[in-house]
Amino acid sequence: MQRPAVSLIGVPTDIGAGHRGASMGPEALRVAQIDQRLARMGLDVRDRGNLHGPFNPWQPPHAGYRHLPEVAEWNRAVHEAVHAELREGRLPVMLGGDHCLAIGSISAAARHCRERGKKLRVLWLDAHADSNTSTITPSGNIHGMPVACLCGNGPAELTGIGGRTPAVAPEVFRQIGIRSVDEGEKRLVREAGLVIYDMRHIDEVGMRRTMEEALDGVDADTHLHVSFDVDFLDPSIAPGVGTTVRGGPTYRESQLCMEMIADTGRLASLDIVELNPAFDKRNQTAKLAVDLVESLFGKSTLIR
Ligand SMILES: [Mn+2]
């Protein structure tokens, strides 16, 4: 199988989050040697450095959103950077940063798919559904809204990034590991028809069957985007996130999830988000994220 050429794009901001610190995520992943670890697997890895954007002004919500102009500015930068890498035939890895940045990266993957006639599938690995809107959000933090915005349910500054509204249809998403959904959000995800494999589903049928279902229909024409929110993982192994929710996938379940994605050979873009070194211990969560990303790129115990 041809090894992809990988571009690392640091996006050092916590502009959409409810706690400060995800802005340090890109550097923590570099300290955990994400570039060397992928290069050692034989991948052509280039670190493009960090994108730049406005500082976090740490203001209360305005009309249901916190920091909307700043979130839009960061996401426009992410969109252009991710799209440029895809156009060059490279696999962009967005080192977040908080999860609002997936608006920029996934709208870029969607635009690339339109240009190349590919089908998009997004695996959203997360404890949360991230499908809030300004009217139901308890906090106004936009990292709780990217899925809704990508599906066209949000402010024009965000839904229009990438030139097409909505950027994607809800059918492209498969959400995995979900265990915290706000009250109003439950109704919204049901109305949108989002496919959600919550922790109860994983408990009942196991990670293997869950991933078979989530990857069903992925074929040679599919662009597979993985949006990996580190809070997907159980907090006992991954304390370095702002919004821990207990009862997440174990180390082995997470490895299997990543390995089964790698087996498809269709991974084409990746977000690593919500890593928050301010909550971490000795960078263990960054190291774990890098271990899992190695598996996502095909590292396995045996020749399979
Ligand atoms: Mn998230």
C-alpha cells in the first residue's frame, strides 16, 4: 500500500473552548514527537508550523456565541491550509486547538471531495455530540457546535466557510464514543438524523462491531476524515482534556478503533483536538494520542 505524505498543521488556539489551554496542544504533540514517530514508520512527514490568528479575549457570550469573529478568523485560516495540503495530494493532520477548528478542516475536506468527485465520510470520535446551536447552548462555547455548523445550522460566518452551505450533509457523520449530550441537543441530533454510536452501543455490541458499522460503505472513492477529540478516551488514561466525561473507551478499545480505520486504507485527513496540557500529567495524554495516531497510520503488532 502506498504510504501517504503527511503535513502537520499546528493551530494553537482555545478560542472555542470553555477552559484555557488547548492552545498548547500542538506543542505538546510535538514534544511527544509526533513527527519523528510517523517518520519512523516510513511516512514522508512535513511540519508546516503553526497557523496564526487572534488572541483569546475571554469574553462572555454575545447573542449565544463566544468569540464568534475570532472563531471565524481561525477557521478560515484552517480551511485554506487544509485545502492547500489536500490539493497537493498530501494528508493534512490538524494539531489543535479546540474542536471548533473542525469547521475549517472538514469544510476543506468537503470542498476537496466536491472538486475530485469523492464521497466524504467523517468519523467523529468524541465524548460529546458537538451539535449545539446558539439557542440551546448552555455556554456559547463554539467547540460544542461544529457538527451543527457544518450541517448548516449556525451563523453565516461559520456555515459559509468553504463556499457551500451546508458544507456537508448529516449523513456523512458517524459519531463514536458519545456519552454527554445536552438536553436540547438530544432533539437536534435526532431531527438531523445523525448516526451516533454512543457508549451504550459500544458496551452492547463491542468496539469491533461498532467500527464495522461505522466503516460500512467506505470504498475506493471514499475520503475518510477522522476528527479525534481526545476527550473520546476514558479520562483514567487521558486526563489532559478540558471536558472529561468518565466511561469512555479503554486503551485496547481505542487501539482497535484506530487499527480498524487504518485497515481501510482510506484515511485522508485528520484532526487531533482538545488536548489540554494544563490538565495533563507529564504529557501522558499527548503521548497516548501519538500512540493512537501511529495505529491510525497502520502501525500493528504483527505483519497482517
Ligand atoms: Mn469535541
